[in-house]
Amino acid sequence: MEKETPSVNKLRRDRAPESLLRLIDLMARLRGPGGCPWDAKQTDTTIKGYLLEEAYEVLEAVERSSPTDVCQELGDLLFQIIFLARLAEERDEFDLVEVMDRIAEKMIRRHPHVFGEAHVEGAEEVASNWAKIKKAEHGDKGDTAGELRSIPGNLPSLLRSHRISERASKAGIPVPEGVEGLKEMEDALERIKTNFRSSSEEASEKALGDLLFGAASIARHLGLNTEHLLRVANDTFIRKVSMAEDDLRKKGLSLDTASRDQIKKVFEK
């Protein structure tokens, strides 16, 4: 027996069908006769690039904690989803209604503790049940390597490492995490030092790869995401460069004219 769905703001619930149909009709107009020549010539291949770009812009808006920007970027992302669904509809493959119905059915199926009679003790058990249900849906052949290969190869590599480590851990495969993971990273770092001294490029590459994968696994174990951590570190470094340039300008210098020691000094502030 399904549990009662939490209520949604009445005004927004009443407007939802109208707003969605407005977007669907707008897309049909853009792609139809007398519509937009640019939109009419787009394909799955061209739109997927915009889809990825908009997804990253949503991510940046979320990280800035800007509700206005998140709302705007979610709209841009939704438009690309509707665009791809329209292209499929034109080929008589599926339409947006089927997309929504399928995801709703999958979420209901994957949450038996909400929409069924299953009982869970916490988030970890939810994740475990999710993995089991997913395996059953795809026909579990015990092919864990195949499961890992199914993680999209065009994901950012650190994010893909996070997902690989996550799925491997759920399958009972030892992955570098916790204290053991730190020891493996220390070992990788020592190998990097050794190989650096001996100028062994191939061995250094492998050790660096092991170090990065280990970092992704440990971050996941701590409830963090290495991809996010690295984005933050990138932004922090850029801010430090900007501040260093400002400090040098006040002294009548620039990165081009300052000595290495002067640059190092302003960076260490």
C-alpha cells in the first residue's frame, strides 16, 4: 500500500501542468515550420554538449549557494532535456511523457521502504537495497567488472573514481579507504619520490594514478567528493593569484617583473 505523498503548494501544483506544456509547445514551435533555423538544425550530438555545459553551470550555482542562479540554471538544463526528448519524439522513439513516467516508476521501485512494505534502519541500508534492486532489474550475472565499466567513461576522472570506488566497496571488493587507504597513499607517495629521483616516468605515472584514485576513495569514505574538493582548491588558487597580483601592483611590480622570492613571499601571506 502506497504511503501518502506529502502535500505540495496548491498554487504551484495547479500551475505545473500548464508550465510544462508551455515548454513542450515552445520547443515544438522552435523546431516546427516557421520556427527557428538554428533550433531546427540541432541533433542529439550537438545538444549533448550544451546538456553537459548546463549541468556544470547548475553545479557552480549550487556551490555558490545562489537560489536565483540555481533557478535560472535549472531552467537552462531542463530546456536541453526537453530538446533531446523532442528530437526522440520526432523519430517516434519516445516522448517527454514516457521519460517522466519511466523515472517515476523507477524511483517508486527503488524506494520500497517509502512506497512499499520494506523497512530500513538508515541511509546505508537504503543504498544497499538500491544496489540489489538495480542488479535485479538488469539481471544480476555476478559481473561486477561489467558494473564498473558501465559507469560513464566521459565523467570527470576523479568523479568516475569516486563512483568506481563506491560500487566496488558495495560489492565487497577491497578499496583503499580509512587508515588502510592512507597507508596505501603514503606508499604511492614514496614510490613517486623514488621514481622521481630515478627519472622513471612510467612508474611515476602509475604511482600518481594510484595516489589520485586513493584520494578519491578516501574522500568518498569520509562523505566527501574529490571532484568538488579539487574545484574548490582550483578556485582558492586563482583567488590567491589575484591577491598576489594586487599586492605586487601596490609595490609597483607584476608577476613578470618581480623576483621569484618576491612572488613567493606574497603567495605565502
